Amino acid sequence: MKNKSIFGKRLEGTITSDDILGKNVYDIKGGLVGVAEKVFLDSKTLDFIGIAVDKGMIKKGLTIGKGYIDHIAKHAIFLKIFIALDLKGMTVFDKEGKIIGIVKSVLLHGTRNSINKIIVSPGLISKNIFIDDKHIHTVGENVVLNITKEKLLDYQKNNGAPHLKRSSL
């Protein structure tokens, strides 16, 4: 049955909440982010603001603004970004391929999907390392830095820079 419009506009090409809720959400690399569980609309303008994504029982959900959504297909929602918080658990390598450690936490710039620092755990007895985003070269299945491990640790030791300071979080 076709819906009739009472406001003089055609409904072809529009989507409903049913087209969003319960759909899988994928990042730009094709990784499953979670399932869309809410739709947010501005209460005054009624404009679409974004969606809430359920990441499962273990992980905390997140809210994704409409600017990060590439498109909504019949079967899924596709983002135009990689979720920065998903770096947690990735292995960090220096530019020569030496292991620095595992990403323990990601600090963002405010509420944006922009990395400020990553906190890396180099091992059981070593203290955590705060690595500024300017030292991140690429993010894929792992994180690769644009600096050697020696320079990273030397820079940290000599400058005492807060963005590379060791911590015992």
C-alpha cells in the first residue's frame, strides 16, 4: 500500500526510522561498529542529528553525528570514518617495526572523533606511555608511528613533555 502525503511532498526516496533502527553500522574500512538503536532529531527544527549505536554487552555504546554517516542502505548504515576509540587493544609499532606496546586508552579532542593522545602499555612492569597524535603515522590493523622507539623514549626523557610523559594509569 502506498502512503499518501498530506503536506504536498513526495515520499519517494525518503527513509523511516524502520530503515535505520536495528541495522548494522559499518566504518569506512568495513568493520562492524555495532547496531543502530536510536535516531536523534532536533526538537525545534526536526532535522536529523545522528544515531546511537549499541556496540554489544561488553563495550559502551556511542553516538554518531550525521556528518560522519556516508549513507544508509537497505541492509546497513555506512560511515565515512574509522571510529578512533576502536584503536584500544591494537598493537603500536614504531616506524622501524619495533613494538611499542598495546593501546590501553584513547583520548579524544572533546567529543569529536579526533585523536588527541593514545595511552600505550608497553608491558607488565613498564609504565604507560602517552603518545601525541602527531606521532601517529597510520592506523590499520595496528598503529604505526612516524618516530623510532628510541627517539620516542629519548624525547620523552629529555623534554619531559606532557604529551609523551610516562604514567602509571
